[in-house]
Amino acid sequence: MFSTLRRSFNIGINSIFWRKSKAGPSAQFPSLQYSNCNMSKTALIILAPGAEEMEFTIAADVLRRAGIAVTVAGLNGPDPVKCSRDIVILPDTSLETAVAQKYDVVVLPGGLGGSKAMADSQIVGELLRAQEGDGRFIAAICAAPTALAAHGIACGKTLTSYPAMKKQLEDKYSYVDDKNVVQDGNLITSRGPGTAYDFALKISEQLVGAEKVQEVAKGMLLTYS
């Protein structure tokens, strides 16, 4: 029998608490909780069932490295969310609760299932329309720009997406094939898992500036320009 272990670590601005439960059918996976300190810029990342794990995780990680207070909101509630490759992630809160606040950026990870769920969600549509109306940033990657189209967000702007989504978007937007990240005003879009670091760094640059982003990129051994 394994005894319950509780460890706390301090890593930079984030406090991580790791708990391992007793072994058995009800055993829990280790969970990560982050407490944000001294952060003035805010981001909301929507986590829907079927989301692309890499795009979600890289966005959340990079934005937090940049000193941005990130809230992860489960589309259907605060319970663990199974993503596209069966990785289960625990949100900070529900989207229903999270929308009571305003955020400097709302981030939509891709993944076919997650993008469709966001496209079909009334609360996502209301959130995005309010975000657009306030002139705040909206960022979407991979298949997630189709959720923007479904809710009539940023129509006529320039964007990109996962290549297979092009036909669903080119009638409503000026579509770009040859750039990994496209910014048009307060809209930031990107193409897929392999472009997720550039996507997250671009978002961070708009919120905290180029100098901080270069520091973050250097710490991850990435080149960002």
C-alpha cells in the first residue's frame, strides 16, 4: 500500500502542488495547480473535450513563463477534460464561472473535437463577441478558427489555420497559407502543433513586450523573431 504523498515546489512565480492518492481503482493522476503572483496581464484558455494537448499545454506554459496570469476554463465544467490523444487535464474552473471576469486575451486551442465543441457553444459565442467588442485579443490555432467563423467573429480579417480547415474559412476571411502565425489587429491565428511555440510567443509579445518574450524564448532554447 502506498501512503499519501504531498509535495510542494516553488518554481519561479508558480507554486505547484502534487498529490498522489492511494493505489487502486480510484487512484488519481498527479494534478498540477498554479498560483499566479504579481501578474497584471490575463489570459483565458478554453479547454474543450477533444482539444489538441500540445497546443493547449504550450500556450498555457509559455504565457505563464511570460508572467501572464492564465486561467484554464473547462468548457463543460470544472471536471477533468479528455483531450484528443486521451490525455486528461484538470481545468482551473468552469467557463461559466470564468466569464464573470474580463481577460486581455482569450485563447482557443485546436483539435477537431474541441473546435467543434467551441463552435457549438452558446457561451463561447457570447464570450468571443464581448471580447471582440471590447477590442481585446482573441487567439486561435489549428482547427479553432472554425469556431470563430461559426460565431461570426473577425469576419473579413486575415488569418490562418490547419491547412485542412482552409475551405471552411476562405469565404469569410482573407486566408494566408505561407505563415505560421498571422496577426491582424487583435486577432492572432496559427496553423497547428508544430507552430504552437511561435503562436504562444506572439500572444505573449502583444501583452508583455518583445524584451520579455526574447527572455522567455532564450530560456526554452528557442529562436523567436
